[in-house]
Amino acid sequence: AVAEGTAIITAKIAGFDDITMTINVTAPATNVLTYDFTAKSAKSTNYSAAWEYSGLEILGGANSDGSWTCIKMGPKASVLNGLSEKPYMKPKAAVANAVASVEVVIDPTVAECYNKAEEKVSVYVEAYSDAEMKTKIDTTAAQEAPAIAKGGEAVTLTFVPTTGDSWAANSYYKVVFDCTNTTTYNGITCVSSLSFVYAA
């Protein structure tokens, strides 16, 4: 990796004057915004109220006060039925770049990811043009979070715009986890990361 900063290079060649060059080195632009839940940057046990993870607002999910390397989405029936809206993850600020896709990684490292009659999660993405999320510009097709045994291979759910190649720069996003849970257990599916992949 090349460090960001200024490099001064002097070339010495016999019989010639020294040649000195100044080179400005900048870090390469990133092409993705990722919320990595394995880092456990914030901690919560609260499934009934929204909380913040590194600029991402989460409702209906938690990481057992940092014990899990994921966010388990989908509260138990008594909590789920009392929520004002469906469980979600949403960046608190607009995403500055145009976004080509949104990726949700379902990872069973911590626990099995359910997909039973009494416990299901359907995931989709909503895009908005305003911070109040009153003007919706798109809703993707929904995908079922898969059932994966604990220790199984992670699965990435990829969501793309319904029209065009990308959502506009400075759009706002909500990743919705439409849950069915008739049990007394919190956490239906384990999400290890959420990424917004920028358009080329």
C-alpha cells in the first residue's frame, strides 16, 4: 500500500546535476461504503428502539452488547408486534455517491440463520431523495434471507435499482427486514455487513 503524503526523490547521475522531484501521493478513491458489524464499533441489546452503529441507524436488531460479530435482525413476537415500523438499517446521512447496488451479508458464524414457517425475513431496499424519507424513488424486489446452519457459508444478498444502472448521488436508503416471528426468541438472521457499492 502507498501512504498518502508528499515524496521527494533526488536522482544522482555522474557528470550531471542532481535532479530533484516532488511527488504528491494520494490514497486511491474507495468504491464502496461498508458498515462492518464484525468490528463491533457500537453495542446494543435493544430490539425495541432505534440505535446507532457508526452512522447507521438500526431498529429491530442488536449485537448482544458487542458479544456477537453480527447484527441479529428480527425481534421476538412481543417486541416485533410493538414496533412502529418494520425492522431496518439506514445510513443517517445521504450517500454522496451514485450507488449501483446494496449488499447484505447473511453470516451464520455466530448462530444459525432461520427460515422456518414461524421465523422468516424478507429483505428489500428503499431509496429516497430526501432526509425525511417522504419522497421514495425506488423499492427493490424482496429477497428471502436464507436458512443457514451455524458455521455454514455466508450468503450475500445483492439489490439493484429497478430502473437504470444506479441510484442518484446524495440519495437516502433504508434496508428493510420484513420479519415474521411468532416465537419468544430475538434474532432471526445474522447480518455481518452492509455495503453500498458505488457506480463506476
